[in-house]
Amino acid sequence: MTATISILGRGRAGRALAEAWGGRAALLAHTAQPEGLVLLAVPDHAVADCAARFPGRCVHLAGSLHLPGVPCAHPLTSFDGQARDWSGTPLAITGAVPDDLRRAFGDLGFVPFDLPGELKPLYHAAAVLTSGHAATLWLGAQALLRAQGVALPGRGLLPLAEATLRNIAERGPAGRTGPFPRGDAATIARDAAALPEPWREIFLKLGGALD
Ligand SMILES: NC(=O)c1ccc[n+]([C@@H]2O[C@H](COP(=O)([O-])OP(=O)(O)OC[C@H]3O[C@@H](n4cnc5c(N)ncnc54)[C@H](OP(=O)(O)O)[C@@H]3O)[C@@H](O)[C@H]2O)c1
């Protein structure tokens, strides 16, 4: 099959999409100068310079960045360089993304929606809260326990995280559990006192963030 999409940048996003699209896509170094439709899978700081080499025929993947005249398709996922099941994963479309590329993302399970350029930083900040910050909380919690010699058996923190996500996906805010939604001030104070900074401040601020 002849490649119809040239992906520039062999990082996590580029490799994952190229593997999923197979013969429909060619995966190239960011210095390549292919013909036809180009998908820029390069770091955000490099998007503007790369886009200038493909006027009117490139699309970028950066969720926070809005470049007037350069369309964007942002997959709301965390890529690891491999093809995954992306069924039901939102794809934020800003600008005139060609129909062929929309269809190619749709074939992988992505679900497109239109996102105005001026809302991209807010949208991306929400994504960072959900993904990068959730990862920081998870890894930080593990490190706090490990520092005191507590090694969780079985699947560790994973069942708690899975149950929490399931509950809020099904019930929204009513699915929250723990001392903050219960208003249990004594437990909150005891737990907070056990934490070193900056975790104590994060614990108290996050706990009250929805109040
Ligand atoms: N990772 C994610 O989960 C994710 C999710 C949604 C959207 N995105 C977006 O996808 C884009 C790529 O992210 P990524 O995570 O795949 O990045 P990455 O893993 O850091 O890889 C980017 C690739 O760009 C090339 N590159 C490196 N330095 C460069 C430079 N100075 N100028 C131009 N190209 C350079 C390299 O490929 P070559 O060596 O082949 O040139 C590198 O492997 C970003 O816009 C990001 O916001 C990422």
C-alpha cells in the first residue's frame, strides 16, 4: 500500500500512530521533506518551524499550541510509542484538518470534536491535570510509602485507582470517597500532619479544590 500520510518525528506519538496505520503512513525523521500530507509529531517548540516547510499541507499534534493557518488534531491520550486500543478517545480538531486524516484517526477509534483555538491552553491544562499530575501523585504516594519501608502487596495502588475512576465515571462527584467529601476534619488533620512538604500543602489544597 502507498503511504498517504507522512509522519515527521519518530518519538512516542509518531511511532505509535505509524505502527497503528501500518502501510498508510511513512514514519520519517523531522528533517525529511516528503511530498503530500504531513503530520508533525515533533516537540511543541519545533512545530512552528517545521510547519513553515509545508505550507497548507501539514497538521500538528500539539494540544496546547494554536498556530493560525496550521490545523491541529490532538489525540487526548498518553502515547508510549506503541499502537493501542484508542476506542472512544477524543481527538480535538482545530482548523481545517483534511478529511483523509480525520478518517484515518477515526479508523483507530479516535472520536473527533471541534475545539476553538483560544480554548486549547485550558483544554491542555485539564489534560495535564488528568494525566501528568495524576502520574505525579501516584509516583509521589509510592515514594512516600517506600521511604517508610511500606511495600504494598498484590497490585499495590492500582485497585484503589481503578475503583476510584470507576466510581466517578459512573456517579460523578457523588462517586468521590475519602475524608474530604465526608468532611472528616480530624482524619484530614491527622493525615496532613504525617506528610512532609510539599505533599502536605498539595494534600490540603487538592482536597479542598472542589469546595
Ligand atoms: N506523547 C504523548 O502522549 C502525546 C499525546 C498527544 C499529543 N502529543 C503531541 O505530539 C507531538 C510529539 O510528542 P512526542 O511525545 O511524540 O515527542 P517526543 O517523544 O519527544 O518525540 C518527538 C520527535 O521529534 C523529533 N525531534 C526531536 N527534537 C527535535 C527538534 N528540535 N526539532 C524537530 N524535531 C525534533 C525526534 O524525532 P526524529 O529523531 O525522528 O527526528 C523526536 O523523536 C507533540 O506536539 C506533543 O504535544 C503527544
